[in-house]
Amino acid sequence: MGELHLEVLVDAHAARIPCASARRPSQVAYRESITGRSKKRISLCKADWRHGQYGHVVFEIEPASQAAVLSFKNDIVGGVIPKEFIPGVEKGVREAAEGGVLAGYPVTDIKVRLYDGSFHEVDSNEMLFKNGGFLCPSRRTAKSRPVLLEPIMKVEVVVSEEFLGDIIGQMTGRRGLIRVWKSDPVMPRRCTPWCR
């Protein structure tokens, strides 16, 4: 939960087990997302002396609601891409979403829709379409106005009237959003800040 918790755990570990432990500074679990919408056409062609490789996928990427981490939708009709290649495309998209374009954090709250493409009966395979899925978010999220998301925590503070101003000042200094409830006759005034 915080640096103090980590220090307590490391000290307890060192007291129980006599071995050295390496500590690094704690990191914030950021996430990345997008705020815009974009379409991407990816053609995968490669030829060598034995045979060629051909694949073509068309995606649409847009922001999703905060409930959906990554939503992949298959809107292929008419068999323009065989059904056995679709899981490879989805796997590539999910692997690419593990590292974003801004700072390399996982990408969340996006919708990826596969709606067109083409294949060759001899020169297409699932690995090629997986690579096409991998290239989709990594190339396209840069054009979709990416943003960095910070973790948000809901905190309820119960405080008496004499300390209310100090507490609100400290919370707003940490970019908290304060919501003050009406005080009832028994309990002191309650504040619910949203700390980021």
C-alpha cells in the first residue's frame, strides 16, 4: 500500500530469515488509455525464395467505458479472414496492449474492432495474423491521443470542526476532490476526498 508498509515487511522478513534482500524504489501502477478514435489498415507481406507470406487486417480503435479493460470485437463477415486466424489476431492485440506508447505501461479501457481484411490460401498463417494484431495498438494508439491514467483511491475522513480546514487544505494540496456531507448532531462533519 505504501513505502512504510514495504519497510515493515522487509524488516519482518529480515528478522525471520537471515538473508540479504535487495530493495528498489516503489513504483506507481500507472495505466495508459486513449481519448480519440482511429482506424488502421495493416498489410503484412513478405516474400523469399521459397514462398511468400500475405495477410491484411483492418481495425478500428476507440475508447471504452472504464469497466472494460480491453474489448476485442470480431466483425468479420463473409469469411474474408478464416475463423482459425481470428484467435491469433486477438492474442496479438492483447500482447501489444501490455505496453503502451507513452511510458510502456499497460493500455486499458479501449475497444478494438476487427472488421475487414484478406488472406491467401497458401501464403497465410496464424502467426502472421498474430503479428498483425500485435502491430495494431502499438502503431495506432499514438494517433488516438493517448493519456496516462493514475490510480485513484476513495478515502473517507471523519474529523472534528477545529481540524476541518487543515485536512481539506492537505487533501486539495494532493489534488484530492473534496465532497463534504452534512454533519449530523451526533457525528462530526465528514469529508470524502478522492485522492489521486
